[in-house]
Amino acid sequence: MGIQVEFNPDLALRNISEFRNGNRKKEECIPERLEAGKVYDFLKQGQRNYFIEGEIPLLETKGSQQLSRPIASIIILEASHVLLDGKPWTKGRYRVVETFRDSSIKFNGFARVK
């Protein structure tokens, strides 16, 4: 038996409707009003590692690796692993650098395109 760890180049959260419908915790979802400069909590199932030395994209996921284009540039401020109901989770906080309103390319790998 090994330790399953996932390395994520982005933070992919669910639509806030998943929380409103009782399917997800609030921290698993993108806040209704995402604002630059504000800090938000996140929660992801599994042990995940995130790049914390610069900006990464915030994406919306529908599950099964169905991801949106970046909706914001964020910086992960902290991430830690916890057991909730006997399962590993990653929880943390991120600060929004900028929100995006168009579909132009915002990242090239880990490099932010300005």
C-alpha cells in the first residue's frame, strides 16, 4: 500500500450551486462574489500539493477532469492535509490576484501571461 499524493498546477473548485444544493461543502466551491485582494478558504478531497511560490489559475470543475478556462489568478497562502471522516483532505487559503472576464490566454504553463 502506498501513499496517494496528487500534484496540482491549478486549484479547481466546484460551482457554488453545488453547495446550495447540499452536494458540497462551501470551501469546495468558488465563492459567489470572487474579489481581487480577498482571501478565501478551500477544501479538496485527497492529499494534494500546490505550487505556493507564485500565481496559479483558479478553475471551475464539473468533475471527471472537466475544467473551465482560468477564472482568476490566485496565490495559495497555505495548504495542509487533514483527516475528515477517516479520509484525507487538503485544506487551505488562497488570495485572489485578479479575476478574468474574457477567454484570452492567461497562463503559459506556470508563467502568468500579462
